[in-house]
Amino acid sequence: MRTWWLLMLTACGTGDKVEETAVPGSSGFDPSWAGAQQLFDTHCLSCHPATTGLDLHAAVADDVATGAGRYVVAGDSESSPLWEAIAGTSLSNMMPPSGRLDASVTAPIGQWIDAGASLE
């Protein structure tokens, strides 16, 4: 685990302090599966492309469809590892590791999860 984390810090960059990373002109994403996919495309694919083994679109969709809870616990954002990562609630799991995304970007994803994480 420690080696993976060090690789991610190297690949994605680090900062001495945690700051929110605002997206100029952004009011966030829709509280829907489409909004979650847009967040992945905009903020995650630079470090998590499908070509390196983690296809977030497929992994999260499969997780939600099966109810496995590896990434999303439908109806409970606070128990969802995806939410923990993008909201930066845990510094050891925060994505991106260089700083928190602005709440206007992440809040709709939490709303989508809390509303049941529909894939439609």
C-alpha cells in the first residue's frame, strides 16, 4: 500500500499543504451517473486512465450495479470510498493528492450517491 501511495504522489503531484483546487467557471456536475462520469473525465483520467488498469467508468458502474460497495455505497455517501476520496475527508485517500477539489465540483456526486446512485 505504501509503495502505491508513493507512486500516486509522484505521478499526480503533491503539495506541502492541502488546498481546494477550484475549477474556474465551474458550478459543478449534475448529481447523476452522467455527472460522475464527467467528473472522472475532467479530474481523474490524467492519473487513472483505463490503459493503466483502473477504468473508473466501468469499475464504479459494476460496483453500483452489484451493490458491492467497493467504491459506492448507494444511499450513503459518507460510507462510500469514492466520496471519501473526492471530498478529501481522509488525507491518506484524497484524490487528487495535490489538493481537494472545490465543493461545487464534488457536492453533486455526494448527492447522486445519497439519492441511490442510479446508473440511469
